[in-house]
Amino acid sequence: MQFDSFSQFYRYYLTQHSNSVCRTLHFIGLTLVLAVLAWTIATGNWWALLAVPVIGYGFAWVGHFGFEKNKPASFGHPFYSLASDWVMWWHMLTGKVPFSGSIAGPKSA
């Protein structure tokens, strides 16, 4: 599947995250990634960075394979998918994408 822009991909990405448990697991995983990054900087324990991909992908993949029942978008579009993970995290934090229920796309600002 080809996309002409990040915006077009993000609309597709949201359709791949229609399950609220999947979205919530993404949010938890990315929040833990931020916590590990902060802890790493605070303590200087750079080995903790090895946990970042395990936490980030682990929560997301449980959401996709266990609840969404689809293949993560990162398999086909890794860079757009990584950016979309953080955009969706921000949209969930700010209420533009709900934690529960279905989504049609982010609410306009």
C-alpha cells in the first residue's frame, strides 16, 4: 500500500487501531518508554535503553495480535508507523483520540 503523505498514512494508521485495548496498550507502552528514557538520563544507566524497543514494541504487538487481530503497520511502513505511534499518543493524551470506544479519526483541534 502506498501513501502520498504522512497525513494520508495517519488516517490509515488509525483504522488499524480501532480496538480501544490496542490503543491503550500503545499508550501505556510509549509512556513507559518515556519513563525509561527519563530514568536513563537521570541515572546514567545507558543499558536501560535496551528495554526501550522491548517495551515499545511489546505492548503494541500484544495489542495488535491479541486484541486488534491484525498485523502492525510498522511491518510495512516503519518510519511513518513510528511517527504515527507518537502522534496517536499525543492525540490520546490531549483527547483528540479516545481511550475507549471506536474512532473515525482524530477530532479537529
